[in-house]
Amino acid sequence: MTTAGSVVPNETTVAASVRANALADRLEQGARALAAFAADLTDAQWQVRTPDGRKVGVIVHHVAFMY
């Protein structure tokens, strides 16, 4: 029996919650890895161009902005 406004978790909602938590953990791990990578870059390394022509600093900025 449920009361008004309460939600009883079922297999689908529990599985979705587990997946959401796993994704959140992975995103946080990626953000930490990017911060560690960027922290060790020299000024010259920030200016290096990647094969597509963008500077490393631009890519780091764009990825960091998404986190």
C-alpha cells in the first residue's frame, strides 16, 4: 500500500538509479582526471596544436566547461 505522493521503487527505477549513480561517478572521475592533466601542463603545452588544429588549452577549456 502506498500513500499519496509516495513512490515505491521497482526493478526499473532501482536499475535506473544504479546506472545514474554509475554515470555520475564516471563523470566525476573524468573531471578529476582532466584537472590533474591540466595542472601539469606547461605554458608551452597549453599552446600545442592537436591534429585537428585546435590548441590543447582550447580543448581543455571546452571539456572543463561541460563538467
